Amino acid sequence: MAKRRSLQEDTVALKAKVKEGSAKSENPEGCPIIRSLRKRLKRTQRKVRMANQREAARTAKKAEAAK
């Protein structure tokens, strides 16, 4: 099995691909490849946000339990 990249690494790579593809393309809004990359980027950004929210809730719960 291949080693999975972290969400942050994935986000950085996708941002670079979207930026590069937008620069190369004449019509980046209509290009299906760039559109799919943007969708993947938004999906990974959502996953990162949710993971951060879960971590914040977990630490808040631990702090409250320690009181």
C-alpha cells in the first residue's frame, strides 16, 4: 500500500495544480480539468476545517473535564 499524504500536503499540492492550470488555460472557468481540481481542493479544505473543529472541541472537552 502506498503511504497517504496528509490533508495539508494534499491541499498545498492541489492549490499549486489549480494555479498552474489556470495560468496555462485560455478559459480556466470552462476547463473541466481545472474545475475538477477546484472541486477536489474545496473538498480537502472542508476536510481540514472539520478536522480542526473536531480537535478544538476535543481539547475544550479535555480542559473542562480537568476542572
